[in-house]
Amino acid sequence: MQYSKVGDKLFQRGETVQTPNTIPVAVSSRHLHLGEGDWRRLFAGQPLTRLRDLSQPEEFATAETVTLVGPRGTLEKVRILGPLRRRTQVEISRTDAVRLGLNPPVRDSGRLDGSAKITVVGPAGAISLEEGLILAWRHIHMTPADARRFGVRDQETVYVRCLGQREIIYGGVIVRVNPNYRLELHLDTDEANAGLVRDGDLAELVGKPAEGKPHGLRD
């Protein structure tokens, strides 16, 4: 794999300069997406309050939060993201998992079969999920036009480089292609902290695994 030189020009005088070959970064802290039935049990059917729009179209953060309960600890004020989904999905970091005393798998969004158990407590009740807790696989949202420009396909894995004080290359980054997406690399807080990466930083797609040798295990 050969790295291009584009990234060497991204950081000058402490500022980022976006080029056609770079990807904005969004750092995802712990959050959950609620299924309609679980929303009714946790909030007694009270409407979710739209707090602010997120970068991906039609997605938003709500004013409502819940508490996650594990065998060893709790996480309070965990934000709910809208809109409601078919199934409840809880996304945390590995550091969060250790605090809770749980060992969730790394999964693509929506792949919840066989994922970890978690108890969620809301203002009107609590639910004990038999599955639904994951560490989200790092990924890039792209439109079809973005995918053509970068020379990648939906569900391919790629290498992405972020610069800064701790320059870092992330492997096994999943490409997700959809006309409704906005170009963005999503990392969880542990991944971002490892490279001192912040919201709004820029990354560079620098390569793919060798043919026939996909990077990372995806169960």
C-alpha cells in the first residue's frame, strides 16, 4: 500500500484545509437508537424532543437521555438519537464497556443478532435487552458520487489516515454508500482519542487491503 502526499498539506499553522481527497471526521460518543416499543416503555409514549440536527440528513439528537446499567456499573445521561428505528441499538466505546462490566462485539450498525445484553432505564420504566449493545465498526458515509471519486464500493474496507500530534492510520474502515448520506468518517471516542482526533478534523483515504485479503473480521 502506498500513501499519497495529500495529507501532508492538510495541517498548516494548526488549521485544516479541506481538499477534494479528504473526508471530514465526526466523533461519536455513547448513544442509542430506540425502537418504537422500547421508546413507549421508557417514556410512556411522550414525544422525543428534537434538540439539534446531526450531520447526516434526517438524523437528530434529542433532549432525552437514559441510564445504561451493567453488571459492574452505570452510564448516566446517554443521549437518544432520532428518528425511531425498527430495533433498539446501543453504541458505546470499549472504555464504556469496561466500566459497565460488559464485552459487546464490534458490529456494523443494524447487525444486532448475537450482540450483548444491556439494561436501559428511562423516566417511565426500564427494559432489559437480550441483544442490542455493540461497539460500532468505524465507517465512512458516502454518496455514489463520492464513491466514484474515491474509487470504492459499498461495504469495501479501506485505510484512512488522520494527521496531528499523533498521526494515525485506521484500517478496516467500512465504506457505506447511499444517495442520502453526507461524506463523513465516523469514529468512536476511544478511536479518536488514540490519535488526538477531533470533530471537524480531516482524514485522507490512503489505500485498500490487497486483493483477496480483507482487513478485519466482520461476524
